[in-house]
Amino acid sequence: MIVHLNDLTTADAQHYLQHAIAPRPICFASTCDKAGNINLAPFSFFNLFSSNPPIAIFSPARRVRNNTTKHTLENVQEVPEVVIHIVDYDIIQQTSLASCEYPKGINEFEKAGFTMEKATIVSPPMVKESKIKLECKVVEIKHLGAEGGAGNLIFCEVLCMHIDDNILDNNKKIDQQRINHVARLGGDWYTRVDKNNLFLVPKPNTKLGLGFDNLPTHIRNSKFLTGNHLGLLANETEIPDIDPTFDDDQLKQIFQYYSVSPNEMEKELHRYAAKLLDQHKVREAWQVLLASGE
């Protein structure tokens, strides 16, 4: 199916975009107007865009159904300050409740059961229950249109961060496994990041990976190795040498049982390498695959 967004209603375009471009981190924004009225609302059009200067951007879009703007946008136009809270699983239901369209002047801290905590630099209060809080000044607001669904990009310079000690490791760095981030999908769908679905992807950084084109032909054309498997192998900077000290019982069994049938042996070696790669045992997988090409 090919979808041309110009042929869709805004609501339908939003459906396809929000389901496809996901998961999205959630900016839980605390703002206030000149009269001191406080607003607290979540936005999933949000991300980090620069570390020097430290800039995060979120977008309180104009409502699709009636083209009205949100109190958060109105507030930062009056008082260009915001506290961005990072949403985790422990506060997701309360955060969702704060998204209700309460009338101006209603304090969502009270409606959602959050505790107000005085910020150290900016005027809007912080959510005490949030484990990561970013005090920010608004440096720019860019309006993307005047129709329903149009975004309003709020550029926020992060002045300071408040980080719960319980999510830090021994080196005072954030431990990714302790946060339990929550992210927005399409419709009513969310996702939770926890230890069970976290995984590592080694970054090439300044070293150049081999690339698929430099993988041996029998590996590149394997019927048992997926694109992800080949990506792990091709991320290595060079094809390793065969290690004569590599000792593996299953490799020995494959050689023993399939030595009379080279084609079947190669299949079994590739199947075994795939299992090793699923466990991110790249070095071991290379040794098995190199053996299959001998």
C-alpha cells in the first residue's frame, strides 16, 4: 500500500504517522503563565537535538478536531521557561491523566496526584515523583502552520538536570537498565523499556566496519544468517584469523557427524553461527563460519 498524505484527512495522516514513527519519548512539561497559573501536560513530539548547546525540542501541536492551541504553548509564550520531566513506568498512568483538557487555571499536579517541588532556576514547579527533571529556558518557538495538526516547536535549552540517585551507577552515570522509560506509540499504545527488552548494538564509532561487500561470499549468501546477523559480522573492522586454540564441543560434533556431507555440514555450521550471533557471541560465530569456508 502506498499512502499519499496530501490525499488524506489530517486525522488519517496523523494515524499513519504516529503509528509508524514510534516509539517516541514523552516530554512531561510543567509551565506557568504570568499570573502564576500552572500547567502540566505530556507531549510525545519530543526529542534531544543538541548537546552543545544542550537543546531539547517538543511540540504542542494545534488540536486536529478544532484547531485550538494548548495551555502549554500559551504559557511559554508568556513565561519562556519549562521543566521537562522524563516519563517512566512508575508515573505513566498519572501522566496520562494529566493530558486531560482541564480548563485554564486548573492545576494538573492536583488532578493527577503529583507533588509540586520548587525548581532551582526556573519559575514552573517540578514533579517530585519524576526521576529525571530538566530545568529549561525557552530560546525559540517555531510555528509550523495555522491549521489543525500543525506543530509548534519549542526549543528548550537545558540549564540543569535533577537525577534520582537510584538510577545512577557506581560512577554517578545514568544506568539505562534502572530507568524503565515509557514511550508513546500510535493510538492508546505505549511501550515500556526494561531489562527484558534492552539489548546492545556495538557502535562502529571512528573505526570502519567491514561492510557486507567484504564478507566472504559463502557468509554473505547464507540462507541461515539474517540481515541482523550479517550486520554484526560486517561491523567488525577486519576478518579475524582462524584461531587454532578455539575449542567448541558443538563445532566438534558438527565436524564429526557431517564430515561425509560438506553441504550439510555448512548448513549446520551456519545454523550454529546464527545461534551464537543471537547471543551476541560474534567472535565465536566468526570462528565457526571461518571453519565452514575451509
